Amino acid sequence: MTLKECKKEEKADREFQKKFKFEGSINVLTRMMVDPAATEKRGGGKNLPLRRGEILDVIQFTNQEQILCRNSQRRCKSEGAETLPA
């Protein structure tokens, strides 16, 4: 990884911590795949745009209906658990 990419990731992590009031280091708990049968969503607000079969990093299980995730572009937002297989 180049220095530029490293700094870009650090900046994205700082923005994530500020936006979601997340304290401590960001640790990926697990990875999940978006249900291939789910409809694709554009996202917006606090939801990620979803693509079928996309792999998401799970950062925090907030409650039974929402999960804090990060996609491959390092965008972090909460996502409804109904679109992710258990």
C-alpha cells in the first residue's frame, strides 16, 4: 500500500468515527455477503448503496435491525439486517 492510500484510509476512518460517534479503533468483526436475491438499493441518508453479492465488512451489530458496515470503497453506513444472510 502506498503512503497516499494509507493516508486516504486513515482520513476515511477518522470521518467514520466522527460521523457515527464511534470511539476506539475500528475492528472488523466479520464479513458478510449481500443476499444475491435482494433488490439493489441506491442508498442515501445512513444507508449504503447495495449490490447483489457484494461483500461488506461488519464493524458493529447495533441492534436486531441495523448493522454498521463498510463496503469495498471504505464507505461506512448502517444497513438493514434483512438484506444480509444470518
